[in-house]
Amino acid sequence: MRTRRYDPAAFVSRATPFLVRQEAMNNLVLGLAHTLAAVPGAYDEPAYLATVEQGAAPVLAAVRTPPHHLVLSTVDPTVVPGDALAFLADDVHGAFPLLPGAIGPREVAEAFAALWCRRTGATFRLAVAERIYELTQVRHPPKPPGRMRRATAADRDLLAEWLRAFYAEAAPEQPDVEGTVARTLRQRLGAADAAFYLWEDGSPVSLAGYAGPTPTGIRVGPVYTPPHRRGLGYASALVASLSQRLLDEGRARCFLFTDLANPTSNAIYQRIGYRPVGDVHHYVLEATAPGPFPPPERP
């Protein structure tokens, strides 16, 4: 095995045939790579994109957009996951001696976090356990008052306020929230393959967005409704209507991440047609200084 780094366009070409074998589970890696290739300068720092390859074929892929966590793909079932992760960890440590965290399919992310900490002396803890859902046909819920509309630059202040509230509630350990909010607004307002939509009932009452296109689908999120507007069906109607629009525009499927600690949202999305695919874990890696990284014993 070997690890190879790529620029975004080369990574998309090299890794996509491997990643689409499990498109739903790999939708975040695919979506990030697409954005990086389509929008040079989308992120403030150079991105890390790499594959672990056996022979001529990728068996694992990873993307990082600093300061955010490393995003891991599934591992090819024909290889030993620990072997592939060891090669990746060597290369990641060369790029980032201090790594804040890792996100990926549950078993992959946990194995990477444990390997990283054994070899650096850092510690890891589970920050968020999520589930990936996939939708191919919408079941429309009862429609509440109001309508869906696309957000524009005139909504920027409201969008920023609600995005901050979303991260505070759903991702309290999100690094550089202000930078993330500013970059997200810059990338999605007026974009061709990313946007925010609002449900309006006299005034805006709920927010949903989409981004990260994959070869046949796209990721829906974030979804946020202010606490005093919850329980009235706004978010369900908005996500259903937005998902239908994306299907009508030619997407074969929509993907969505939910926090497993929030049974309400998991139930809502299933009622409108999202089906569970698999679990993703976010691990925080905690170290005060770069640690040693001795090479592992390999067969």
C-alpha cells in the first residue's frame, strides 16, 4: 500500500469511482472534493486530499479543510482496515502533527482515532454520533401555513444569526464558527449547486440548505428552526419541499445527517421518506503539543 496526495481535480478523478460504490456513506468526502475542485479558493487554507492505494486502486480516501476535522471514507472490504488507516495516519501526521479530530463511518473513525492516539499520546472522545439518511422519493407531510422561498443576499444577517444558533446547538465544538458562517454564506448565496431556503409564514420561520453535490445526489443541511417556532411542521414541510425540488431538478437522491441524540429529528426525516444508511462518528483528538509518530509494524 501507499498514500498519495492529490490536488482537488485529480482527487475527484482518482477517488470518485471508489467512493461512489458507497455514495451515501461517502457523500461528505465526495461533496467536499467537488466544491474544492469547482471553486478554487473556497477555503482559506490549502486542503488535504489523499487516497491510500493498493496496486492501482484506492482503498481509502480522506479530505481535510483546515481548521476542520479530517473526513474519512469507507474502507475497501478487500483490505485490512487497520493497515490502510496506518498508511493514511503516517501521511496525515506529516501534514498535520496536531489534528483536532476525525469524522467518518463509525468503525473507521473510531479505529483511526485509536491508532492516532496510541502513536501520539493524545486522547480521543466521541463528540457527536450521527446517522446518514438517503431519500429517493418524498412523502409530503401536512402543509403548514406559508411557503418556501430561496434565500438571497438580503437575508444574510438572518442566515448568519440562525447558522450561529445551529452550530451552538448541534455542533458546539465546531472550530472557527464565525469563519465557518462567513464562508458558508459566501459559498451558497448565489451559487449554482448550493443554496439556502426559508419557510415563510408572515416572516421567516425555518431554514434549510443544500450543498456538496455527488455524482447522483446532494446533501441537505443544515436545518434550523428557532425554538419558539418548533413543533408546527415548518421544518418538515421545508425539508420535504426542498428535497422534492432537488429531485425535480435531476438529482436521483438526497442525503441528510442527523444527530442520534435527537430522536425527534430522526423520526421527522423518516416520515418524509429519508431512510437510514449508516452511522458516522465525530471524534475530538486532544493533545497539547505534537506527539511522536513511530512507524507501525506492518506485514
